[in-house]
Amino acid sequence: MKKRNLIFLTFVFLLCLSIAPLSACHKCEFERRVLSSALCKGATCTESPLYYLSCSCGALSSETFSSGVSLGHNWEPANCSNPKTCNRCGETTGNASPSAHDWLSPTCLLATTCKHCGTTTGSALGHNFVDATCTTPKTCDRCGYFVGSALGHTWVDATYTTPKTCTTCNTTTGTKIMLYAPLSAEDCKFKNYQLITTQFKNAGFVNIEYEIIYDIVTGFLWDEGEVGSVVLNGLDTFSNGDAFSYDTIVTITYHDLWSNEPSEEEKEVIDSNGTYAPISSANAKGLNFLDVGAQFEDAGFTEVFVEQVVDYDTTLELGDVLYVELNGTKDYKTNLKYSKSVEIVIYYYIGPLTVENNGDTETLVNLKDPNDNFVALYAEAYDGLHLEIDACIWAIWKSDGYNTRYDVLLGCKDFDENHAYGPNITLNCEYLGSDYFKVGDNVRIVVTIDYYDSYSGLFYVDLVKISHR
């Protein structure tokens, strides 16, 4: 029992020792230590830093000491309003310097200005406006001040080649117009290639090419022009309504008679890298020659020429195409690619020879000698062509043995008893007696040039039309 009590008392004693305050066994010794944790007051312009005395345990005394050096003044020079001044403590020395302005650069609204006293010199810059744009109003590029409002875009609707575009700044939005297949690939098969071509052209497709298989002998398997396939930009499967770009290449493969295969002569001007004739000679007839020429040039042909055709045809307008030749033939095909340098000649109607369209005719009617050698040269050069000029009647007499046929002698230009111009034009016609025309009448004639008789000095023509003027 006594042994147990001894153990318990020993345990209590040790426990008391462990919880006794440590301070009971430590006495602070304060010394001068330059520690940031003991800083009482930082250095000023005129005073050194001030520290508390401290103990090694971290405790601080209320007693202080100074250590280090003062900062010294940080002087700002004197200016127009203030003397020399420390920018830390505000202490000043001396006097202000009235002429020592500290100028601020001028702005759009303010002249050059002293930032201390407000004195100004010169004038404000004024705004430097940049014109309004589609997205920004009229704005000063110095200060950002603006007036009015932005112009807003001027849109042009999207086309097949460009999206919706502002004509002022070229900003675009959206996409260009797409083309849509008028038929599916399957629906194109077994139909005539011309029908398929028309449907794709009507849908807006312009790059249409052909691959022709010359394999029809009896027509038992294929009809002439029957489509085998249509490929759009390499796609041989597509649906009705599928969208494609404007420059999509439509390749139509169809069957044709073996006898239609190009001849060796035609093959010389066929070029897989060439271009298609845009219009046949037959379809060009009656169109204006300038329009037809533009079609061939737009198709890429580089050697396009025109030839005037002198004729008299009341059903034609001046400039109407009579026919077109490609490499010397009117029977060219519009489904074959020809070399772009092949010669295209467009023959078009200019009416009869006149002083307006033919320089030789102008020379002829102004001759003062009817037997001039030029008359024979003109008759030979233009034999069989139509001539339309102002003329006058010099003489009318009945043809030998006829009561209703007359020989007529005409000169050129207006009738003048004292002067005659041009050759002695002679024609024979019916019902041209004094009841209709008489000597001295000024007329307009359309004739066919026949020949010139150098022995008689007569220029023979056949009458097409005569009328008073």
C-alpha cells in the first residue's frame, strides 16, 4: 500500500513540472538590434530610422534607439508657382520662378498650357476629322471626338460569284448564290443530251462539257444523243435540289452515231483543253454580229474576225449575221471542244454599197469624167454586188421594139444641166415612162452592178429599186 502511494505522488510531481509557466524560468534581456520587426519609425528626410530595444525571444522594450541615416530631401525644381520643394516632406526653400513654366502639349481643344499656373500660349490644334465610314462616325484621329453617325453599309445582293457585299468598304456577309441540280443523276439517264443541257442551263449552270461515245450503229441499244451519265464536279451521284457553286463543271456523257465521229480534218482543230463554240452558224443567223462576236470571245476564242457582205435584202437589218465559219466551215459542232486559236469568221449584212460604207463608191459618185479609168476598175471589183446611191435622170427612151420597156441614162448626185458627176449609168426597165419619171428628176436607186463598156463609156446596171427623192 505504501509503495502505491509513492508512485502516485511521483506522477503528480512530474505533471506539475510539465505545466509550470516557462516564463517562470526566463528573464528578458533587451538589447539594440536592427530588426524590421523592431522598427518604431522609418527614416525621414531629416531623421534616421528609430527601433525598439528587443530581446532574443522577440519581446520588445518601450525604450528606443536610432540607427542608420536619414533619407535627405528629394527636391523638385522651382517653377512658376512654387519654390524649390521636397516631394517627400513638402519642405520648401527659396522662391518661385515666374518664368519656369511646365508646359503641357496643346490638344484639339486647349492651347499649350502650363500645368502649374494655367498660363497658355499659341492656340488649340483643332480636331483632325477622319470621314465617316460604314461602321464609324466622323471622328477626330487625335482625341476620338466624333460627330454624326456611321454611314452604314451599302449592300449589293449576293451573286453567283460573290456574297452580299458592301460597295463602299467591300465587307461581305453570307455566301454567294448557289445553283441547284434540276434533276438527280438517275433521272438524267436515258434522256436526250440536248434536253438535259437545256435544263442545267436554265438552272444557271454555265460550265457544261460533253463526252461523246460514238458507238451507235443500228440504234438498237441506244438512241442518238441518249445520255449515259451526268457528273457534277466529279460526283456521279446527286439528288434533285442538291446545291452546287456557280463554277461547277457539268459533264454530260451521251451516245452518238459512229458516223458522226469527227473527221481527221476536224480532229486537227479539236482540243480537249479548248472551248465549245457558243452558238451554231444556223442559230447565229439574224443576230447582230457584235453580239455573236462577243459570245465567241467570251467563250475563249482568240481569233475572231468579221467580214462585211454587200447585198440588198429588205428582211435584214444592217449588222445581221448571215453565217459563221469555224476553221472555214459552217458545219461546225457546238458539242465539241475546239482550239481557242481556231479562226472564227462572222459574215454580216451591210446592205448595198453606199458612199457611207464604201470609200470606192464615194470616189465613183464624185468623178467629173464619166470615162475615168476608175469606172472600169470599180465595175470589175464589185461585179454582181448591189449599189445604192443618189442619182438623177439625164435621158429616157423606149427600148427598141418595146412599148413598155425603157432605157434610162442616169448621172450621180443632183441634176445640174451644167455639171455631171460619176459614170454614165445605163439601165433597162419596164414601166418607167414619163408618167412616172422624167428627165431632171432626182432619184434614189438600188441596182446590181453588171459591167462597164469602155467603147461606149456606159456603166451597165440592173434595176432593183428606184424612187423619187
